[in-house]
Amino acid sequence: MNRSEKGIVKLQGIAHNHFQDNGRASFSTDIWTDDATQTAYSADTMHLIDVNFIMHARVVSCDEFSKSTSHTATAIHRDFLNSVRPFITWKEENVTVQAADWQVVVKSDAAGNNRGAEGMSLQFELDLCYCHRISIIINYVLRKQTRQMDGVKQAPVYLFYDESPFVYDTIDASKELVTYMKQTKLNKQLKNKMKQDVATRFDGLLIMLQSVSAKLDESTELLKKKKQEDRAEKIFEELLDELIRLLHYFKLASKSFEPFNTPTLHFVGMWLAKLKAHL
């Protein structure tokens, strides 16, 4: 038995004792696809705090997700149970005993196949991790949303545009400027290039706005040579800086919740107060 295997066996024993003492444990689950090989993987981690207030954190599983299996809520639930079963079940007088459903809390992102009624949430308490909660907030408020009306999908719109048109005009103008700079290859003339918003990253919007702010004056001079300086007219610099400061606070909050081996629960109230004060 190697060192890793010994560590897993030890953690299983700690988990079994913890559940027998009516303790609870949090499991985080995620599925992602390797872009190069188009291979899907699933990983599960476990966090628990024992009676001595010592936190135990470990990756309990990381395997290839079956290529023949769709990523449905039922399939993800089954894969999760297979991975964590050695930690939530044990033998008592040759009888297999499993931790009660209320003792297992599952943390995941907001994907529909994680939240499906026929999946994880059917058996265990399901909670969104705070990093993904922050991402949802940013996407919902500061990115265009698509809705359906009478069964017809509508064009993407900002849900709160009427309340802050200058904010959204600045965001759109910044995105359009980056796109134009890239398409005309003017971006290559900048020492530090502008970056496009990557919607799959929670901080993609922040990175894009920071790159525009840093190179706005320099890019405006390049635009003047092409008589395209009007492309920067809707970018209000003061508003741009305020947006960056706001999103930077959200990024700091998200980063503070990411540590794997450090308790972060006490940060929730602190960051809630900070974000409200900044808003």
C-alpha cells in the first residue's frame, strides 16, 4: 500500500467515525472536458471538520467519465455515489451501514444536470459554491440574457438596461472596440494587447475592461489615424474605472473562497458587508 492509498484509508476511517457521531461532511463534485482529447473527467473532493475542529480535505476521486454516458442528472448522481461510497458507508457486524442523507452536503456549480430534480438534489442537500454564486450574479446583471416569449426565443438583452444605460453602453462599446482592434490588427500595435471578454470565466468581463482602460488613450490615437475615433466615444472613462473597481471586489471575494485546505466559512459575512458597502 503506497502513501496515497494509506492516506485514503485513514481518511475513510475518520469519515466513518465522523458520520457515526452524527457529523456532516461536504462533497464537491465537478465534470469537465479536455479540449485536446474531448475526454470528460469527473472529480470529487471531501471536506469535514472533526470534533477537534480540525478540517480534513482531500480529493477522493478523479476518473474518466464514461464516453458512452450522457451527462444527465441521473448519470452524474450515479457516478458521484460510486466515487464517495467508500467514505459514506462502513461495516457493522458484517452489515453495510450508510451515512444518513442529511449528513451529506453536495457542493457544485449551477449547471442544470447538477441541479436536476431526478439527480443529486433528490437524495442529498445540494448547495451552490460561493464562487459560482458570484459568477451567477455578474452574468445575470452585467451580461445579456436570452428569454423566451410565447415559446419564441428573444434576442439577448441586458435585463437592467433602463436603470443604468450608460453602464451597459460602456460595456458594449468596450467589447466592440476590442473586436475592432483585433479585426483590423491594430491590437498588435499595442505593447499590452486588449483582451476579449470570455463568458465562460467569471472574471472575463473584468479582464476585458482592465485591458481597455489601460490602453484607451493609446488605442484612441491609432483610431484617429483611421478616422475611427468615434468608436471610443461611448466609453466613459470614469464609469469604466468604477466598473473595474466593483468587479475587482467580486474577484477578491471569489478568490478568498477558493482555498482547498483553509476554512472559508467565516469570510461569507465579511465579504457580504464589503460588497454591499461598495455597491
